[in-house]
Amino acid sequence: MPPRSDREKERLIEQMCAFIPHCVLQGIRLEKVCGEEVTLRLPYRPELIGNPDTGVIHSGVITVLLDQTLGTAGICCDRVETNITPTLDLRIDHLGVAAAGRDILACAKVYKVTRRVLFVEGFAYCESALQPIARATGSWVQMPELNLDELLRTSQAGVQQQ
């Protein structure tokens, strides 16, 4: 299997973000793909605030962003096919809070691949990648029987027919 280009990875990730309801509802979108690393952006929005006194985003929203970003990293991994990868395990260390009014970025990369499991690490930050607000590691199950490219193509065909 030849590696996918960054542009092809971007296309798949953009389609996936537009297809998954929690991505759409929270406004999560692709920031960039750089080889095997992906970065997603969560725009600051008042409805995502967890503490109205400080304007800080709820930690559950950051959990969703990190779960989505680490899960999406499988698309960027050149060692695997593009397939659906449900979360098997996710651990997050919250290291600080996102500054009120600031977008949150999360980046991730697969660091180990087994026959059925992807092991991924990543982090979330606002101001600088050198000052993460959360670090995450986890594992995602590969489901080769659910090819992501085919599922997205089928779902788009269904939407176009409506």
C-alpha cells in the first residue's frame, strides 16, 4: 500500500469531521496534516463554557476533542489502511486550563501499530504547543471490514440522492 498524500489525508479527515455529529456540533475542524501527524481545531464558543465566571471551556469538550484527534490520527498513519477505529482506551492528563476566548488545538500521532490495535499519543494546547493544557494516550481498534473511504463515499451518495 503506497502512503497517502497529505492532501488525500486532509480530504478524508474533512469528510469525517463533516459526517460525525459531535464534530459538527462542537465545530471541530481540520487545522493541518503534516505527514503522520494531524492537528484539529476547536473554535472557542460560549456554549462550550464550563465555568461561566471564568469563560473556561468545559473539560468534557476537551476530552471529545482529544478523542476525535487521536482517533483521526489513524488516517494519517502510513502503516495502516483507512478504516473505522473505535476508541478502546483513552487516558487524559489535564495539565491546565485553556485561556477564555481562545481556540484549542489538538495534535496526535500513532506511535505503535499491531495487527488490530493502534496506539496513539497527543496533546491539546491554546497559546503554544510547548505549553500543553492536556496530554492524552490511548488505543483504537482497527476494523478493516469498515473501510472509511468506502463508508464516506456511500454516505455522500445517500445525501446527494435526498
